[in-house]
Amino acid sequence: MKILPGLSTFLLAVTASVAAPPNIVFIFSDDHAYQAISAYGDARKLLATPNIDRIAKAGMRFDRCVVPNSICGPARATVLTGKYSHLNGYPNNAGNARFDGTQVTFPKLLQKAGYQTAMIGKWHLGSDPTGFDFWQVLPGQGAYYNPPMTRNGQPVQNSGYVTDIITDVSLDWLQRRNKTKPFLLMCQHKAPHREWEPALRHLDADGDRHYAEPPTLFDDYAGRGLAEHDQDMTIEQTMTEADLKLKPPPRLTPEQRKAWDAYYEPRNAAFRAANPQGRDLTRWKYQRYLHDYLATLRSVDESVGRVLDYLEREGLAENTIVVYASDQGFYLGEHGWFDKRWIFEESLRTPLLVRWPGVTKPGSANRDLVSNLDFAETFLEAAGVPVPAEMQGRSLVPILRGKRPADWRTSFYYQYYEYPAPHRVRPHYGVVTDRYKLVRFYGTGEDYWELFDLEKDPHELRSVHGEAAYTATQGELEKELTRLRRELKAPENVPPAWFGTRPAGRGKQAK
Ligand code: CA
């Protein structure tokens, strides 16, 4: 049926005047380093992510999105509540940690305001999801191959690859939703979390490419304190045989196992025959790690493409906010590390890309200090739902509109708790600005401060704490830290029970 030009203009005007609340698609991956998104332009050019980049091209790329506590469960609790760990009660991933699902979360408030809500994929908060009309989640960390899931409380068995399954279930829910209501879809991937197990179709996608090494792969931690020296998260020491695919993962069907072996077995045999030692061994581990980590992200990028295609095909793209983020950043060999946890850039910063047609300028970039603490308030404001006073972030809607408030934050408070297991990163808190980081390591018998000047030392290799040239800066940062701790109601003393409860110990070393 053709619509007369005049009539279609009239219909558009009517639609615009009603201003339907926007749909929200929140795509959230686990441990996705911004270094592995081509829109962020990493020097190593590690991975092309054409579909994730579509969000950046059509919207805004945030270059300094920081997290209050760089670890999985706590980041998820912060996204849901808009609060720091010390107030939402989820400071670490200790075995007995359970998110209190009775507290106020943004999905609950959107649901109350008439949104249909769905949570699909990795939840990782111990308790069952609340505030969702539909949920289908992986138990705990979940499995990459043929993963069991729980759908609205009932067990579901799946065949196939986890990222594909999460995408299928998400698109199926979108298709079956009540089309008279706005929706919130939280599509949360397990990938690229450890142990970085790729879809079998992507095992050979990079050929046998050699990945460039970061300049700090062989960091000796000189210029920094005990915490950096004593951690247990290096590629050299900490990676296990499962991490390095020197043994096959469980749960593969015989047919899947055949494909897995066809890729890894000849390469593992060559590795064992060569028997590299010392730095050569670390280099081999780095190459294997990068291969697997990046291969898992090919599926994530495909998933993003499928979701964007669906929204465009169904005519939903124009009134849907699409957000791509990860729960925190990740080390891809910088400082010799994998994993996260630190206040340092690679783990503190998380990717954030937002597409909001008609509101956010395509291809724009932002360097303000924003945070996943701000997501809840952003979604509520976008939906026209009042923000509870207890939330501790700030809505990004003005920034997305291109109107940054004059009083936007210029400092950010960080606090990490989980210790000693699994990676022996000592608890620390600190303040971050555009140029500096002041950090205190505490609570483990040793108590000391570090100060980093990112302008002079972008890789954060030398603490200048106590140096005469920084006396004034240090004093200002100390004052700001005290102010932030008071404003955010940070606890004066952190009880030991807030540390991780599992015993310390090194992972089994790969030979
Ligand atoms: Ca994570």
C-alpha cells in the first residue's frame, strides 16, 4: 500500500509528538578489553569488530568509561543498582556471594513503568534475577559449549555455542514480545571470559597470525610496590593447561571434539616438540592466549550484527537505544598480565558505545569520566522514569544529547576488595582524575600509597608518591579522596569478611 506524501508527513508528525519511550537493548560482554574493539583503534590492531563498530559509527564512543570495582559480579550489581559495592552489598565474587534481589534496580523500575523486561545470558550474581518478565541465564560462570541454562527458574539444556545460543534466545524473545509495550533487553554474553573457548568455526579464523606484543609484556614491576610484585595473574606463571588449550575442555560432543582436536592437536604437538623456555615460553603462551581470546569475540561481534540487523529489519532501530559495554576492562599482556581487578587503565576502563538515533550525534567521541555506575540513571531518564535519590551515578543523557553539564565529575572513586584468591591482588582504593591516580593498598598487613601521572607515565610504571615535585598535587588528591569517600559513604574500616573467602594459591602451571 502506498501512502500519499502529505499523509506520511502527517503520520510522522503524530508519531513524534507522542514520543514513545525508547526501547533499550543493553549488550554486555564479560571481560572485553577495549583494546580488542576496532572502534577504539588499538595500536596492535588486534581484532576487527565491524558490527560493534556500527554502534560507534552511528552513535557515541566513550573513551574514559571507568568502573568502581573491576570484577565481574560487583560490576553487574553496580549496573543494576547504580550504587557502589559497599552499598549494594556485592563487593566480591566469593563463593557464598549472593546479590540481594529485593533492592531497587533499574529493570524493576522500568518494568513498573510499563516496560517489558528480559535478561538473557550471563547473570553471575548468585541469586535468581528479579525485575524481569523473562529470564534465561547461565548458572554461575556458565559453559561455552552446550551450556545448561535456567529459564524463569526451570533448567534448560542447549546444544551449540554459548554466544550463539544467547543471541538466538534474545532474538526469539524480541520476536515473541508484546509489541504494544516498550522493552528492555539485557543480552549478556559469557565471552570473552576465561577460559576463552572459541566457537569451533572460528578456530582457524586468524590463520597462524603472530600478534604484536605490548611494550610491557615483560614488566618487572620496578617503581611500584608489593601489590604489583606479589600478584598471581601473569601469563608467565598463572595460566593453566585449560587456559592454554593444552587439554580439551569438558562438555564437547565427539563431533565437536574432533573439530577442536583438528585445530589444537598439531599445534600442541609442535609446541611440546619445540619445548620453549623462559621468555620464549611466555611468548608462546601470549600468542595462544590472544588467539583464543580474540576468537571468542568474533562470535560476540556476529551476535551484535544479528541484533542490529533485527532491529533495522523490524523498523525498531529508530526508537531503540543500543548500548555495548563490558563489565570491566582486561589485560591482554600489558604488565605481563591477563585478568582485571586493578585501578590501572586496562582494567579500570571498560568499553562503552551508545547508539541513540535522533539524539546522539553519529561518530562522536567523549573523554569525560563516565561510569557503569551511571547506566541505571541513564536508562531511567531516557525512559522518563524518576531516578531514586539513593543511586550514586549520574545520567549520561545530557552527554548523549551533546550537552555536557558544566559541573560534570572530574574525579572518580575506586575500591577493590577480593583477596587473596583467586589472583592475590591486594585490596586498594583511590581517586582517578583525567591525569592522576592516587591509590592506597590496605588491609593485608602492608599499607602504602602510590601516585601515578598518566601524562608523563601513560603505562603506569612508576609511582611518584612522596616526590617533591608532586607535593601539591598529592595534597589536592588526598583532599579529593577524603571528600569522595565521605560523599559516597565509603566504609571507614572494611571488615575482613569482605575479602574473598577462598584460600590463596597459584593455579596449576602449564608445562
Ligand atoms: Ca568480567
